[in-house]
Amino acid sequence: EVELCFRWCHDKARAFQLPREFTAGEKPADAKKAPNELHVYLARARDLEIMDKSVLTGKGSSDPVATLDVAGEKKKSAIKKKALNPVWTESFSWAVEDE
């Protein structure tokens, strides 16, 4: 189970307020950027499958990484070492051109 938050921004003046941890990585608006953006906030995952099993203890862990793909543009999260319930709190954004 992975938790994501999505926000589509077209007219920033009409955007609703989000929690501070979601907007912490945002930069001020740049007039040269496309007016449409998709923002994705990667929160956490729970109960991931054990991928690295310890021979000595019989227990296991995983080193999860999330890959997000929007229209062929991929972005990766940080790797969370030895975590079956990782917390990322990372933000990603993609400029979306009008068609």
C-alpha cells in the first residue's frame, strides 16, 4: 500500500491550501514555466514485501524506492534502506503543456 497525494494546478490563485509538508519544496512561480503543473506528494508505504532476507536472523527487510512516470517523464524517490514501512514525504512536479 502506497499513499500519494495529487494536485492539479492551473490557476494558482484558485488553488486550495494544502498541509505545509506538501508545499515545503515548492518554489515561487516563474513566469517562464508552463501554467499547468501536476504535483505529486509521496507520503509513505505500508507492509511492503520482504525482499532481502537475513540468513542469520531469518528476518528481512527491503530497500524501497518509488518511481513515478507521467507522460514518459520518470522521477525517482530516495531509497529508504531496510524499511518495510517507509516514510518519504517527498514532492514531485511535472509541467504539463496545453494541447
